[in-house]
Amino acid sequence: MMKTNFHTHTFRCGHAVGNEEAMVKSAIEEGIEVLGFSEHVPLPRYRKHIFKGMRYTLNHFRSFAVACKAIITNGPAMRMPYKD
């Protein structure tokens, strides 16, 4: 059976620590074969008070997209440069 994790958050969500690179390294150490990021999407300005500290901003979303693209480019199927 393939070992997976589709519920991964980074510092951007406001209630977790670590960045995408740290999550990938940890997944590799744990033998995770497929890793999915499930960040909380930004809310419109008028609803920000509802989940304060539980969502990331639009700027965080853009940087998250850049980080994920780098992961995909550098390590398809989780074959990252960190794994020998």
C-alpha cells in the first residue's frame, strides 16, 4: 500500500510551522510517497475576522504557488535532491 499524506499545512496558514521544503524533507524521512498540501485559501477582506489566524493572505498564496512550482520542477514524484 502506498504511504500518502494529503493534509499538510505550512506557516502560511497561521497555525502551523515550517515551509514547503521542510514538509518535503520530513515526508521523505517518513517514507511518504505522495505528499499533498492542503492550505486554507484566503478569504475576502470582509470575512477575514471569521477565521483570524487560520487562513493565509493573497500574498502568501502567491508565494505558496511559487514554492509548489519549485517543488514540482525540482522533484517530480517526490524525488527531491535531498534523497540519495
